Amino acid sequence: MAAPLLFRGLPLLRLRFCYQRLQHPTFVLLAPRLFSAASESSQPYDDAASDGEQTTAVLRTKDPPKYPRWPDPDYRKWKEREAQILKDIEPVIFLAKEIIHSDRYMDGERLTAEDEKIVVDKLLAYHPHCEDKIGCGLDSIMVDRHPQFRRSRCLFVVRTDGGWIDFSYQKCLRQYIRVMVGLFQGRNKKMTDHMNACVRQKVFMDSMTNK
């Protein structure tokens, strides 16, 4: 009988012992030090984490270094020449897109004398097969539907014998760039390819705008 009562009283005795231990002066003095030491030990990890976050933020916000595409001492001259060539052909590109994609000219209509002069001098003259396109002689420039791709329009050379043939103004622009770059500093393929890419991008953006 006494043994069961003793076992039942063990939890109460253990709880009372723990309570008395917490009330002991030595534990009261040591408790703040233990908690402060624990907080201090965790602080370096927090600081390290914050430092890592700051470093990551700095690396993310830092602008990437800008280097010239072509490691060449004449890079600045190339850029100035490139800007000048693009400035010269920009109004020609605008006029060609205006003629082909707008209602400025109807299908089969011939260009005015002013527009024809610009197209002949700035585009047709630089076509890789200009002489073959002109043939027996140039009568006028016309805009009409492409014979194979009827949903698109293009420029045509009207010959003096009544015949007509289409020509690509983009081929004229590419050849114009080759000639202008060649006059600047020999045959430079990198500069020519770069400027052709700029022209293709501009023609594409203009075509998207006109749609």
C-alpha cells in the first residue's frame, strides 16, 4: 500500500525540486550570463549573413564593365564614321519604306521625279547587278506587287523598251555600306557586318511600325 503512494508522489517531488532550484540565488545570477552568451554566439552568424547579403546586393547593382566590341585603336573613328553613314542612309530607308508600305503610291504607279532621283542615286546605283537591272536603259521607277509574292510590294525598274524588273532596296543598302566602309579604311568585314546588322534592325523596326 505504501509503495504505490510513494510512486504517485514522485512527480510532485521532482516538480518541487526544480522549482526550488530555479529560486536558488546562484542560478538567478548565472541565468542572464547564459542567455547573453547564447545571444552573442548567434550574433556573428547574423552579421555574416547580413554582410553576405550586402555583398550580393552590391554585386547585383554594380554595372557590368563596358568594353568596345572591336579591340582596335581606331575604334572611336569607326564609331564616328558609322554614325555618319547611318545618318546618310536613314532618310533613304524612310523614303523606301514610305513608298512601299504606305498609300503614297498605288500599285503600278510610277515615282515622282524627286523620289525617283533619290531612289536611283542612293539605291539603284549601288545594286550589285545595277547594269543588268537597267538593261537597255532606264525609263522610270515603279512600285507594284511582287510577281511571285503578291501580298508584298517592291520597287521596279521600267526600261526604255517597255520591260520592267524588280530590285531589292536592301541589297542596295548593303552594297552602299560596303562602298562607304571601303572608302573609309579598306575592306573591314567587322565594321561592314555590324552596320548591316544595324540597317536590318532599323528596316525591321520600320516595317513593324508601318504594319
